Amino acid sequence: MALEHKDYDGISYNPQDKPPLVFKLLFTGLIIWGIAFMGHFLFGGWTSLGEYAQKKSAKEAMLKAQQLKDVAPEAAAPIPEAKKVELMAAGKKEFAERCAACHGASAKGGIGPDLTQVKYKYGRTPDAIAQSIAEGRPGGMPSFKNDLSKEKVEGLVQYLLSL
């Protein structure tokens, strides 16, 4: 089919073929989808405040469950102050012997992570720290279960909590 070049009032008009049916269907589908999408959010009862409240309550429930998991009966029993001082002194000595090579003499990190942070990756509760010392952690923290007595582990825990 030959295209005719027409000129009306100085405006050049070159008739083209109509767009393919596929493009028409895609455009129509896009319009229908847009109307349905907007209708869902406008009339479906969704609000950003409702979504925020739902996410907040889910996060609070998760944090509460985590706190309940982290708190153990042993952790709730306070250690007498005099014993704490003795444990910290022994823990400082043990830290210098066994831990300073990886965590640094001031516990600011080196090969191992910085232990002066407010949060630890595996928890900063006495039980979580004791478990990290006894069982070790993936990625380089060895287990000291067979090398340290329970008293030495308690001393290390008290020293680390004092940092």
C-alpha cells in the first residue's frame, strides 16, 4: 500500500498504519490494571497508619519474645559486689591471656569483634556471653568449654560486662 502525502493548509500529513493489536491490548490492560490497583488502595480499607501499627506490633512482639528468651533464671540472681570484683579481676587476667590476641588488649577489636560495644551480635546478657565463650561462634571464635572452668567463664563474663 502506497502512502499518500497530503498537505492541508500548509500542514504536512503523512498517514501511517494503525498500531498493532498487541500494543492496543497492552495499553488497555495497563489502564484497567491501574484503575484496579488504585481502587484496591482507595476503597479496600488500607491505610498507611494501619500498616505502620501492624508492623510496630509485630516488631514489639518479636522483641518481647527475644527478651524473654535472653533472660534466664540464673541471670536474674544478683552476684554479691565483693564476688563481682574478684571475678572481674580474674576475668581481666584470663582475657589478657586468652582473648587479647584476637579482640585486642583493650577489647576494641582486631581479628575478633569490638567487645566494648553496647550490643553484641549474639547478645550481651551474661548467659549469651557465657555461651559464646563456652561454645564458640562460627567464623573464628573457638570453644573454651574444655579449657575454662565455670568460675573462669563467670569472671570473663563479669569483665566483659564491665567494659
